[in-house]
Amino acid sequence: MKKAVTTLLQFFLFLIVFGAFSLFPPFHIQHVLSSTPAGTRIFVADGLLLAFAVYLLIVLIEVLMKRLRLSAPWTTLAFVLAAILGLLMKFGLLTRSAF
């Protein structure tokens, strides 16, 4: 039960970091996905990269606590699900209109 609650809280942490830093990018890391006369589609990667940095920090804490084998798979599951849901919710995608 404790692992499920921890995984759920980590999932929400990753999702919130991904969403917040996609809306307010501190580093402005952008990749142009497509460009048409009507506008340009851009992916702002700040939120995803900072969520990955939080993931690495949590895994480092698990290594230091010597709980890597028990906790890392659940942390990885929470990060992957948050990344998939965030991308499905179109976090980080930006359209700049030519008009």
C-alpha cells in the first residue's frame, strides 16, 4: 500500500513539474516540429527535462538509501506514465500563428 501511495504522489509531482515548466519555461529550449505558411508548431522541452531531472534526483536519493532495487521500478513507472499523460495533454506544444 505504501508503494502505491508513493508512486501516485511521484506521478503527480512529475506531472505538475512537466506542466508548470512547459507553461513557464526558464531555459527556453525549443524545437521546431513543423512550419507552414499558417504557423509554426514548436515543442518547449523545459518541462520534460526538468521532470527528468527530478526523476534523477529521486533515483539518486534511492541509491543513497540503498533502496534502489525496491523503489526504482515504481519511480520509473511514475515518470513514464506522467510523461505519456503530459504529452497526451499536449504539455510543451506551442503553435505560433503567422497572422
